[in-house]
Amino acid sequence: MAIRTCCVCGEKNEKSRLFRFVWSNGPELDEAQVRDGRGAYCCREGKCLQNFRIRQKKWKRVFRLS
């Protein structure tokens, strides 16, 4: 059981209960959670998902962009 942290609210949860995003000219949903690259995890709740998409300044830190 892999535990990951939501990058929006900080809540820890099982990997299978979170959405995974990878960077490719913007965050893209990795539904199978197998794509290469740094992943960012987000709760499946509408509030966290909406805040993830809105807070673009946070993407630089989350995806470790230079």
C-alpha cells in the first residue's frame, strides 16, 4: 500500500485514491499512474482538484520546474 500526499490540502492517502498528474507543457492527468516524469498527486474531491488547476504558481514547486 503506497501512501502519497495531496499537493493541495496535504492529506495523506493511498495512491489509488488520488489523481496523479505529470508535466508535459502543463499538468496532464495520468489515469494509469505509470507515465514517466515527476508526478503530483491530488485528492479526487472537487475542491482539491479545482484548487490544483487554479493555483498555477504552485506548479513550479510541485513539478520542480526551473
